[in-house]
Amino acid sequence: MHFLPEHLDDYIVAHSQEEPELLQQLTRETYQKILQPIMLSGPYQGRVLSMISKLIRPQKILELGTFTGYATLCLAEGLPSDGEIHTIDVNEELVDFQRKYFDRSEYGSQIHQHLGNALDIIPEFDITFDLVFIDADKPNYVNYFHLIIDKLNSGGIILSDNVLWHGKVIEPLDNKDHSTKAVLEFNTLLKNDDRIETVLLPIRDGLSISRKK
């Protein structure tokens, strides 16, 4: 989703850092072989994720929703040599695809894949995180937040994707549209929870940055 005029968006992309060759290859193969390739973060948002991670220099990252691993690799660019990223996804068919690209990167040994329902897996972690990226099923965004907030270090960052949800957040709500309803509830939670401070950015389909106080 683009909320800016196309020519202005093109200018922004043209004057931002280009994506690494490995991610270009991942994108091509995703579009060739995987259903719903539009779920990729894409080169511009990927560079945003990379930049945020590099600024934070997180020791531990948690990602909810791996898909083919594009955002995983972008976030991993900010890890120190002894840092790690834990990424969770329910799609068993994508595990080998993800691992192929993880192992072709310099971060392969730092990326830990978890297969299953994040609602079951998150409580099992006995570590805390400096950076969390939420990009999974929208109806559970609020549930994910409540599970991760106590596992986020003070000063830690939550990045939440698709928070403008194709612009539907400002359209009349269809009560049968559970995803839009969930995103609206989640955005309200991020605004009102006094444990965090949040800014919502109109990057692609909307990206919120929340900092734990």
C-alpha cells in the first residue's frame, strides 16, 4: 500500500539505500515460488527495518511472522556478533526456504527459527528482548502485545507492521471485518498504554514504533 503519490514515492525509494543482492534474490524466488509474495516487507521498508535495528544495536530480537525471511535478514543486520534473533511462523512449508537464505547470509548462526503458534511459543522464552517486530495475523496483535510487553527490556522497541491496513482504519467499519477491527483495537492500545510511547509512521502499509519506558 502506498499513501504517497507514486512519483514522490519513487523519488524516496531512489534516494534511499539499495537492498543487498541476497535480498534481491530472495525476493525473486519468493515471487516465483511462494503464494502471496506481496507479504514481503520489500526493499524500502526493509531498509527502514535495517536502519532501526542498526541504530538500536539489539542483543536479542523477536520476530512474529517470518514468511520467507526477508524482514528477518534486514533486522539481523543490526545485531552485534553475539546477538540473536528468534523468529516465529506457523507455516511448516517455508522453514527450509527461510533457512536456505539465512545460511547464505552472514547471520545464519544467529537466526533461530521457531515453528508453531506464537501464542504458545512466546511464554516459553526465558530471555528478554531489545527489539520486537510484529508482522503476523492481525486478530492476535493485541494478544501478542500483552505477551511480549513484560519480555521487552526497558527502552526496548516494538515495531508493528500493517497498522494502517490498506487505509481501512479510517473507513466505516464492517463488523464482519475482524482484521480491521483488530488493527483498530491494537492502534488504540498502543496509543493509550502508559508503559510505552508510540509514533505511527505512514511507511508502506503503516509501521508503528513503540518504546517501552
